[in-house]
Amino acid sequence: MGSVGEEEQMKQTPSVQRPTPNLEISPRGATSNIKHGTSNILFRLVGLVIAGVFIYAGAIKALDPVQFANDIDNYKILPWPISVALAFYLPWLEIFCGFALIVRLFYRGALSILTALILVFTLATIAAKIRGLDITCGCFGHASQNWSFPAHLATNVAILAALLALWISSRSAKPL
Amino acid sequence: MRSPLVRQILILVALALAPGIGQAVYFRHKVSWQSPIPPSELVTVDQARVWGKNVIWVDARPDDEFASDHAPGAISLNEDRWNELLPQFLAEWSPGKKVVVYCSSLSCNASREVARRLRKEAKLPDVFVLEGGWEAWVKKNR
């Protein structure tokens, strides 16, 4: 910050440039800043993609909750009334969490919920495979009807990895 | 005081409740909370028998189970060979006929899924799921 004398001088002679603080940015610091900026953009993109995936998955299931209830019931883990309740509730939870990632409001809360959801979905898919159930995952409504077990698993693991990466990045970025 | 993370989770969980409840109210007539199959789409062996020749029996079990035994006159239509078997079934179907789909037992899903696809994809009315499946049919007829 300039002194009162400097301010007075600037008022009198507007062409005089305000003295800049004598801060030199070292080449290493500049590279680090660029790297940090690039990784921030990358994580933001990953966040947007993950948000889009969950909003799409939620919307497609919210459009046909009866089918989603049947998909949950096919896992033979939960009683039918709970499958119905989850079929009405989970798609909206996915949608809200997806939007939370986009607007970065309740960001870590959304990341936690989505990580928990994807873990549960993955475990349920593995359990179904072990029990020999040949079922559609219902993850993306009927869009995922013909997915194989490895495709389900690979998708879930990729989403889980992305969520974990976002978790790690959020610890330094300090969003809301 | 709760941590910010827990508070965020609770807020998101609570927010999603409102549209979920709204949707449950909106779909209250389209889904039963008691059974995966709404009572209006379920039929017993005795009820189906009353319909007599006006019924097409559809066997939704795998090919090998159909080959070993099936209801007299039943048509095989399972999801494994859906595209192949559907035209054969449609050739037998005519307007006014009731379709009764069965699979192995009370707990199987194949009949429900085949019935759903017949209604949705083939746009057929009067498609029912046999309560108790093949097991119930055998008990009543053998």
C-alpha cells in the first residue's frame, strides 16, 4: 500500500504509475502456479462429468420409478416395500448431489453421499454376481440393460476413482 | 454441534425427500407397496382356467425347462431369445385373447419381466402373471 504522500502525488500527476510491489515471481513458482491451475481445471471437469453422470442416472430412474423398484428387487437383498421406497428416493438424492457438485454447494456432503452410494451399488453388483443372479443393474435405467458384469464393475470403479480424486482435491481447494 | 460435513449430508438427504415423497404420491396407483406385481396384473390358476380357450399361456422359463415340461399349448417366450421368440408368440396372439405368463415359482422374476415387456414393447393389453408360476400350475393340474 502506498503512503499518503504517494497518493497525493498520484492525484496531482495521473500519468504517474502506481509503484508496484517489488515481488519477483520465480520460474519455479510460475510453473507451480500453472500446474496448480491446470489440475484445478482438470478436477473441475472431472467434477462436472461425475455430476452429469449422476444427474443423468437419477433422471432416467426418476422417470420410471416402478422399473427401478423392480431392478432393486431383482438383487433379492431388500424386501419389496423398501425397494419401492428407495426407487422413489435414490434418484432424487443422486440428482441433488449432482447439482451440488456443479454449483459447489454442500460439495463435500454430496461427494460423501455419492461415494457411499457407488460403494453400495458396487457391493450389491458383486454380491449378485456371486449369488449367480443374472440381472440388470438398473444404474442407468434401461440404458444399462445389456451391460455385462465387467462393464458394470468397470464403470463403478471408474466413478469411485473419480469421486476419490475429487475428495482429495477438495481438501486443498476448500469449497463450501 | 455437528460437523459441517454431517450437516451438509443431512441437508442433501432431507432435500431429496420432498420430491421422492411427491413422486410416491403421484405413482400411488401404479405401484403396489405389498407386492412387485400389482394385484390387477396377477391371476391364479383357477381364475385363468375360467377363461378357457381365451387364454394364451406363455412360458417365460429358460429353453431347457420348457423343453422338459410345460403347460399344454404354452408358447415359449423368454428374455434370452426374446427377439427370436416374440414373432412366434405374436403369430398366435389375436385381439381379445388374455395372456398368462408363468415362470418357475412364486419367487422368480422372468414372468414379471416378460409380462412387462409384452405390455410395454408389444403394447398388448390383458397380460397377466400367473401367481405361484409353474409350481402352482403343476399342483392344480397334476
